[in-house]
Amino acid sequence: MATKFLALACIRKERSYGDLSPRPRYPSMPKYPRGVSARETNVEGSEAKAVFSVMGMTCSACAGSVEKAVKRLPGIREAVVDVLNNKAQVLFYPSFVNEETIRETIEDAGFEATLIQEEGTSDRSTQVCRVRINGMTCTSCSSTVEQALQAISGVQKAQVALATEEAEVHYDPNILSYNQILEAISETGFEAILLSTGEDMGKIGLKIDGVRTQNSMRIIENSLQALPGVQSVDIDPEVNKISLSYKPDVTGPRNFIKVIESTGTSGRFKATIFPEGGGRESHRHEEIKQYRRSFLWSLVFTVPVFLISMIFMYIPGIKHALDTKIVNMLSIGAILRWVLSTPVQFIIGRRFYTGSYKALRNGSANMDVLIALGTNAAYFYSVYSVLRSATSPSFESTDFFETSSMLISFILLGKYLEVLAKGKTSEAIAKLMDLAPVTAILLALDDQGNVISEEEIDSRLIQRNDLIKIIPGAKVASDGFVIWGQSHVNESMITGEARPVAKRKGDTVIGGTVNENGVLHIKATRVGSESALSQIVRLVESAQMAIAPVQKFADRISKYFVPLVIILSFSTWLAWFLAGKLHGYPGSWIPKSMDSFQLALQFGISVMVIACPCALGLATPTAVMVGTGVGASQGVLIKGGQALESAHKVNCVVFDKTGTLTIGKPVVVSTRLLKNLALRDFYELAAAAEVNSEHPLAKAIVEYAKKFREDEENPKWPEAQDFESITGHGVKAIVRNKEVIMGNKSLMLENNIPISIDAEEILAETEGMAQTGILVSIDREVTGVLAISDPLKPGAREVISILKSMKVKSIMVTGDNWGTANSIAGEVGIETVIAEAKPVQKAEKVKELQAAGYTVAVVGDGINDSPALVAADVGMAIGAGTDIAIEAADIVLMKSNLEDVITAIDLSRKTFSRIRLNYIWALGYNVLGIPIAAGALFPGTGFRLPPWIAGAAMAASSVSVVVCSLLLKNYKRPKKLENLYIGEIRIE
């Protein structure tokens, strides 16, 4: 087993450092010690950090021996050993010890150690920048950009999403700048716009009124640059805009406005936040306008071409006028069709030429290449036909001008409908961003804490440590904590929790939530990009960027699809042309207005335009976008396509106990007194002894004792002397001259305190009910037994039952004792239990289940369970209160409700079935459409697919795939959850 685990750990390490996969991570190892930045770690006398590769560890005992050996050295602040990844991270003081000494110490402990990272003497790091890319039309375009980015030295990972038209690039800022990334994208032929650089800075744009000269702007710029915390100042003199990057913990936008307005003559300059569109949404609206405008202009020319070609030819008077010859056999109708179709081909259809050029220049072929080839074949053959008729007294031309112009019009209509639909797939992000209030009420206090003034400000001007007033019905303007007032806050828009949450002094609040009844004064702690709302938006955006493994199937097909279609199209034309020349079919098959060449050309063009790979490229990302957006609205944050794809296969769920199946907050459930003593006096002594302990059980006792002092909000307990906390056993203290000892059975035996038969029976009964028994001794006599329980979460039993009905096996793995574990498992209906398991053993169990063929999801709190969360196919973190939970898990259950485990699995199954349906739509069009377009039905039925109808079918395929994905927005949780009752409480 040890050898097997070591091999797995080695594989994991290799994957983690080889391809920089985003999955392997160990959240309990922070990047830097608290309060120390990357730049500060090299300062003499301060802390430094080194990471070692440690080979030979097979279990937690090995990790413990390495950790102890390192900690014995002088100058070691902290040492953390990760047995899963075979790493040791050491924080140390360079003036006392160096990396080589640490490495030798690890080797002296019997393991092989190598310094793999020395962040104490290097400022190498990773930054993530996001870039909008304009001009991509299909997966071939996105693949081209992605390959170009991955080829750049310093780029560690690059993802390009066609659906969102954005790229996320992980890069080393010491090797590469984001400007070089933008240049690389531009060189592939697409427009690149920087959205964010990933640096820990706030950014804001200010509009300056009253500026008349460039010298004034320079004065303002110099004044701003002199402010502490300002990183950069950029000026756009055309619109009098100043863009600032700054450290939000040092300064903020109100300081900038104050400096600007105090510069120069009093009142001369005025500064306001620059009005800007909403990033992706403003770009989407502009794109929709462009396609709409192009489509309407194409109609202006295409409708007359269609009427001349298809309608007027059947109206005798008009037909005669159109057939009037000008030069030889050149008619007025042919000239009109040529003139009207030319702007459509070269002006309105210019986007297809530029797209084709960019693709071919990069050695790939995309949708634009197919459209350009198809329309050019129709247009230039028509030009040839018209010119030949003008130079020949006998040649009667037949042109396809209506084919090229109608084809472009239908494709533009399809793209217009597609971008309209794609805009709706990202509505989840737009709704999240709209949660932030427009204004906030800023308070000013005097030295005694009394409010002396209120001012309504733009919510974007809030700075850290500001005091904000939240009136009933208003949105909370910023993350922070309550300093005054009581109310209930509706947090459903952030967490999905339907019930309003009570808030009082000291409680935290989340920006964007709604205050329901009372007035609150809050202190802002996290503003701008640091806020929970901004982090959730970034999380959803990253999820929508992530590419699901199933997308690779579409990418592989698209890579060879366009060249294959061109070959098929040419083969179709050649086959029909040769068949016509060699009289392989009756001459009656050829329409009167054509010859065999023209008939073959129409078949070839139809094949070329109907087989566009656009729908195939949109099948997965649009469904993932809608699925992750729906999940966010339900309080289930799914981190991308990988998590969605894995979750739909889950057939085994491993639950942690404390905080997952149980509430995670111990409470006293019963008190059994063995001596004649008033309950109030008993709890006064117990609370006085336990109040100094930080243990959760001690807090439960103190909290329960407050019930006997209801007349006091914060009761003062008698002073405890000689207090002693015995780790893992209990506490001792002298209270009111009485010796109080509280703890487990072994603590009593160690202190030679006899335990009566009654106390023994009560303890056994308590443990049998999955409760923890605490013995209380007063003056060396066991006076009472407290039973403390961590209650089951509402609906735990029903959730396990529903999982069984979904053919999902449930297992409980906990570090608690076997008695409690078995009792809890029996209550919820879990048959397989593993107790007294350490974090590493939990991860080992997950790997055993995976080896047995299960797709495993681990549900835990994201801290103690982080190794298991990482090892699982899908890690689900209960609650989003910690950054560790968000980091370690693939899915974050914001409401901390167990039923959301079912929601996550069900939503992933529904999303993946939608992806499959999308592939059926996309491939179905091609599988059925290509043979029909090639003339498969023509010999038997005389039915053929004109190129413009083929173009309409191609456009419809993309639209139908996006609309199919959009139907996911109607997702409802399983009915079993909607009708779930526990006792008298309904789970909403």
C-alpha cells in the first residue's frame, strides 16, 4: 500500500510541475506568511521561504518526522510537509539558518531532499491576465490564438474561449509582459483588448472637467503620482480622462478627486468617475449592432437581386425589360444583378475576406475560408458568364449573383441571431454585476462615535475602513462588518440562501445583498476587486473560460473539418461535371436555365457552405456558460467544464462528518447531576472553568450556561485561578475556592478521581447516541455529566436516500471515533464508514475508490479535507466562507446545504445531456446536410439544395445549438428536493 501511494504521489508531483495543471494544489500551504509579500522575503532579517522536493515519504508519520527534524533547527518559523505532493515548505530567518542546512537536515532524517523553489531570494511569480479577442468565428480561430500564446516563452498556461471571446493567460511577469501577449494575439490577425493584468491593484478612470491646456493635465498627473499607493497614471487628453492603478489598502478614489479639485485655482477642476460600458456586455452590444447593421445593408442590395432573379422573371412586362440586350447577349437584368451584388460581396462581405486571410496566414482554415470560397466561386463564375455574353453574339449567360449575395445575407442573419443568443448565455455575470448598488451613504463620526454628517456618494468611491449607512430596503454597498444596529439581510442573490440572515454588531455583511428591516452602520473591509461579489464574478468568468475535456472532441474534428469539406466540395463538383460531360445522367435532369457545369458548380458550393464547423465549436462552451450561470444563481459555484464533466459521472460521494453531515457547532443537549446541587450554580462553576478555553466543546458549555443568566447580555463569570488546559483531555481550575476538573474519563483517572457506576452508565449511553460525554468533578468528586452533540444537518438522511435513488453510493470518512461515526452513519443511512482517519488517509481512501472504478466526489469543509478534495474527481466544499474552500474545491456549495450536492450532480447531468444534444444538432446538420447538398436526392426526386438555402441551413445550425443551450436557463432542482420535509421544516 505504501509503495502504491508513493507511486501515486510521484505521479501527482510530476503532473503538478510538468504541465502546470491547475488541479493539484494544497491550500493549507499559503504562498507567503501572513503580512509578508513576495518582494519582502529577500530583506535581510525578515522571513524567507524555501520549498523542497522530499522523496521517500510514504505516510503521515514520515511527514511528521521531517517536520520535527526541521523545526528543531534555530531560526525556523514554520515548516509544513505535504506528503501528497512530496513537498516541504519552510519559513525561516536567513540570519540563523540557510536552505542548504535545512536540506541536509531533511536528508539526515532519512529522505532525499532537493530545493525546487527558493522564493526567499527570487521574485518569480505567476500572474494571470485576461484579454478580449475580437474577430474569432469558430474553434479554428480560437485554437490558432491558443497555440500562438502557448508558444511564447514565459507563458505557463493559455486558454482561449470562443463563446466568451476571451483569453486567460498565466505567465511569468519576470520573463514576459502583458503587452507582448497582446502583440502575439495581434500578430495572429485578431484584435486584442486587455481586460485585467491580475495584479493586486485597484483601477479607476476619472473624467476631468475644467482642463484647458496640456500643462494643466501634467500638473494634475504629477500631483496624483506623488500620492502614496498610486502605481501608475495614464492620460487620454482627447476625452480628458485619467486612468489610475493604485493599492486599495493605501489610498482610494476619493483621495484622487480631492487632490484633483484642490490643484490649481480653487474650484477650477472637477473630477467624476468616467462613464464606461460594462466590459464584455458593451462589447457584445456593439457586436450585435455591427451584425444588425451589416445584415440590414445586405438586405438593401440582396432583396432587389432576389426579386430580379426569382420574381420579376415571371412578370411579362418586367421580364421583357430585363431581357433587353445592351451589348451582344448582355442583358439589362444581368448588369443590375452584377451591380447590386458587388457591394454585398466586397464591402458587406469584407469580414469574410479578412477572416480568411488571417486564418490562411496562420496555416489554418476556418468558417470564413468556406464562405469566401463558396461566394467567390458563385460571384466570379457569374462575372465570367456576364463578360462572355458581352463579347459573344450567341452565348446566353446564366449567372449566380443571387447565390452569393443571398448566401452572405443569410450568414449575416445567422451570426446576428447567434450573437444575440450568445449574449443571453452570459446573463448570469451581468446579473451578478448589477447587484452592486449605484450609491452609498458615507458617515462621518466624531471622537465619541456619534454621527456628525451623512453624504451620498457613488458606491465606486468607497474606500477601505469607510463607515457606511444601510437603510431598510437598500443594498449593502460593500463587504464589511456591522458596527451598529440590528437587521435581517437577504443574502439569496449571493449565497442562494432563501431565508434572511439576522445581523447585529460584529456580524459580517456581503456587498450586493439587501437589508430588509433595520438600519445598519457598517465598516467597509473589502472594496472593489477584493469584494465577495467581485470574487464570485471572477470565479464564474473563469469557469466559463475553462474548456471541458469533451470540447477536445470538437476541436479535433474542426482541425481537419474545413480541409475535408473543401475536398468534398471539389469532389462533388468534379463528379457531377464529369458525369455531365460523359453523359452519365439524362440531359433532362439539367434545369433549362443551366448547363452541366453550372449544375455541378451549384452542388459544389452547396456542400461548401452547409458544412460549417461553427455549431460544433459552440456546442460545449455555450452549454457550460449557461450551466455555470444557472449554478451560480442556485448557490452552486461550478468551476468550469472539467468539474461539470466529472460531476455528471459521479457514482460515489464521500462525506466528511463534522460541519458536513453535522452542523459543525456543538451544543449541550443534556445535563445529568450526580450530587445535590442547583443547576445554575453547577453551570456557573463549569462556565468559569471553561471560559478561558478555545476548544469548541468549551464554547458550547459557556454558551449553554448563559441560559441561566438571561438577565445579562454578556454575563461575567467568577474568576478562575490556576487555570490549566490539558490538550485532548479537558481543563482544570480553582473557582470560588473549589477545584473544578472537566474533561474525559482518562483525565479523571489521571487525577485519581473515582468514577461511579452511574457515571460510567451515563457515559456509555451518551456515546451510544453519538454524543460526547464530559465529566465534571468538583472538589475531586464527579458531580455531573454533560452530553454534547453536534446535531445532524436538516435533510441529511433524505439527501442520502435521494442519492441512493440516483444510484450514487454514499460513504462517510471522518477523524472522529468509531462509536460516534457509526451512530451518525446509522442515523443518516450510510452503510460504509471509515473513522479515526487522518487527512492523508482520507485521500488514500479516495484513491482506493477510484482504483475500484468509482468516479468520486468528496464533500467537505475545504480545510481539513483539502487533501481528499484535491484527490477526488470532484471536490465539493460546503460553505464559501474560506478562501481555502474556494481554492481546493471544484464545486463550492454557497448555502452549506447538503441538498445542493444533489443539485450540483443533477445540474451537471442536465448540462452534459444538453452538450450531447448540441453535438447531435451540430453533427446532424452535417451528416444529413452534406449528402443532400451534394445531390444525393437529386437523381430520384429531382430535389436539390440551392447554395443560399444551404447557407441558411448552416446559419440555423449555429443558432439552434445556442438556443438549445439557452433552454438550460429553465433548469429546476429535482422535485424530490422541492418537496423535502424534515419534521415540520421545509427545505426551500
